[in-house]
Amino acid sequence: MLRNLTPMKIIAILLFLRIPVLFMGVFGIISEDIALVMFLIFTYLFTAMFIEKYSGQLTDYFITPTSIIIFLLAPFFGILTMNDDPTAYIRAIIAIRLVYVLYKKNYFKSTKINKSEYNPLNILLLLIFIGIFIQLEKYIGLSDIRLSELEPRRFVYEFMFQISFAVASEEPLFRGMMMGEMLKRKFRPALAILIQGGIFW
């Protein structure tokens, strides 16, 4: 099956899961629960298949070891925060298999870690951004959950819960796939960004 899966085919499948399948659930064409289950399981599965097949070319798709680690941990965070969610266990099985495949391919040994990801200045800027966001949320109310009022334990729980979902753990990889493929096909970067903006609104 992997042999016939080109990047464009995988991207098309992921787009189908993101738009028609979820919309069919919203408009009652199929059960909303079934639509969500299909989205969570198959999005994770096909993203894992992409990583497995193109493990030697992931930097061309802006996919780094850090994002792979987050992707692999996501279903286990889901089990810890929502242990009654059966999709988390299915995704965890997929993750375990992918870890084995990447280990056999020496992915984490052979891949050069992008040191800029762990640059102290970048980490400091990230922490400053998080602090600013929490303060803005405190006064403006950007969400129903007041981060500034959360106890540390609850904050960790909410963080793990959010990472367990596709929007945090899988969507960045999907964006990278799309950007990498569009640039390979000679799309202008500005146009590629606009297309992504329209899809990931």
C-alpha cells in the first residue's frame, strides 16, 4: 500500500478527512461521532504512513524530529487525559509501530537535529510569547479556560489534552507536507501560504 502512496495522494486523503468528512458530520449526513472518529484515526494513520515512507526527506516538508516526537506522544497524552476515548488507544498502536519503523531506519540517529529549535534565545522568546498570551487571555478572555487561573497540575492536564488532538500534534505536519509539496511544484511561497491560510482557517 505504501508503495502507491505519493505525497499528493496522502495530502488529498488528509484534505478529504479534514473537510468533507467533518462537514458531513456537522450537517448530519453521517453521525458526528463517526465523522470525528474517522478524522482522528485516519488522519493519524495517513500522517504516520507519510512519515514512514518519506522519513529520509522530512526536512523537505519542514518536519523536524521535535515535531515527530510530539506526534508520537500525542495519543499517549490522549490516554492519560481521556482514558475512555478508544481512538487514543488505536492511535497509540499506530505510534508504537511508527517508533519501531523509525528506530529500524535509524531516523533519530541519522537525522541532524536543527539546533536553532533549541537556541536559548528562541526558547526565551517562546516563553515570553506564552506569558504575553496568558496575560492577554486574562484581560480579554480569549477562551473559556482562564489559563492565568489554572493550578499547575490543571495547566499540565490541559496542555496534554490539547496536544493529544490533531490541531496541535498533526496539523503542523500536514501544513509542512502541503508547503513542501507546493514548493517542489514551483508554487510561489506567498501563494502557498495563502492556500494554507484558506484551508487552515
